[in-house]
Amino acid sequence: MFLLTWLSRLPFPVLYAFSNFLFVISYHVVGYRLNVVRKNLRNSFPDKSTDELQKIEKQFYKDLCDYSVETLKLLTISKEELMKRMVYKNPEVAQPYADRKQSVMLLTSHQFNWEWLLTSGCLYLPLKVDFVYQKQSSKLFDNFSLNGRTRFGAHPVEREQVAREALRRKDILRGIAIMADQFPGHYHDKKYWTTFMSQDTAFFLGLGQLAYLTQYPALFFGVRKVRRGYYEAEGFVISEPPYIKDSQQIVEDYVTATEKIIRQNPSGWLWSHNRWKRTREEVTNN
């Protein structure tokens, strides 16, 4: 961690120069998950031309490399610098809930730079922030991730402990931050199937279960890259209680909001994740 912390103190121009180098290596030399990225883009945008897809693909790798050095910078970046570079356009969207001591769910997707979005939420929003995360097998990477995310007060909640922690911390005014747009990979996870990005797609059933358990309103924050190193986040309410047991309307609302932000800025989403690696038939038959 000492070396990573030292590297994070490098100025942004140096870090972005390194990002340029990473882009050449990951895209032009190694082709990091290039087949997965191309498959995902082709299936998600069947109406786009080869040239259009290639443009999105190339910008995605540039954004991904910038994301890497920006996440490293979280270890030492100041509050003032982070707030200058990640601007919440309307943090007051959460104020009515805070005024009446109502906790909320804070939903977003893997849109660059979601790490800055989470960490700066503690500085902008009028409530504490809990974030749901999947513990990493690498202790070094797990510590690195948690150190950056918790610097300004965010509280980590392991995915398997979400329901228990929701009840244990029910008297604390907070937002539970969740990114639920990736494949629910565990075999024991219950899945909800719907259409997303022109494809049959599985989502975490747990999002609807958590909404029913807590009866919290759900706010979605979309991120837009203004220019290199600068982002804007805008929030809006997508679902409000009462939630009915076994209803997955909140998942559909989340899918709609996520797809909208992806189509507005296609290169900004995490296309290198093998999101559609298994079909409904394959999941059902296993």
C-alpha cells in the first residue's frame, strides 16, 4: 500500500501521461478483453455501423485507463480537489428525505468514474453513505479499494450482509449506495430477467428484496464525463414506496435509468465486463 499511496501523490498530468501509456498497451498491444468489448458493443448497438462501434470502443479504453489512475488518486486527493473534479449538479434532490429523517437507496451504474461518484457523495449529500461491495480475493486490492472509498466517511457493507446491516443500521440516516448493473454471477443468487441494451439480461433479484425490506425511496445518480479528469453527476428519484413483496418494479426502473445514461454516453460504461456470458437457458438448466 505504501507504494500505491506514494504513486497517488503524483500530479494529474503525470498520471494521465501514464494513462496514455496504459491505453497503448491495453488496446493496441495486449487487446485487453477486446473480444468481450466488441461482442458487448455489437449486441448492444445492432443499428450502429462498424465505424461508430470502433469509435466507442477506442474511447472506452481511454476512459478505462483514465479511471485506473483516477482511482489510484483517491488514496491522497483532497476534498477540495475531488469536489472540483466530481460535481454533483443537484445534491439537493436528497434534501427532502434528509429533512424528514428518511434514509434512501442511492443507485448508480458502472459509468466512469463511479469511484469518484461514491467517495464524493459523502461530501455533497445531506446524509451518511453506506456502500455495498463484493469482497475481493486479493487482500491488497481489497484494502486498496476500501481505503479509497472510505476516506471521507463512507461505510462499507459486504454484499452478503446487506439485509442484516440494513436492519442493524436502520436508525442511522443514510443512503445505501448500490451498483447492480453487473451479472449476478453466483449460482445461488436469484436472478430477474428483463431486456437491457437490446438483450435478454439477468439482474440481481436482491435489489427488489432490499427495497421491500427497507421501504426506502430510490435515487439514481448518472455520471457524465465533461472533459478529462472532470465529471458531473445528476440525481433523480426513480422509485418510491410502498413496495409490494416480490415486485421487481424497482429493478425495471433501475434498468431504464441505467440504459438511458449508457445510450447518452456509450463509451463511459464498463464494456470489458463479461455481462452477458450466460443465457437464460444456460442459467435455467444448471
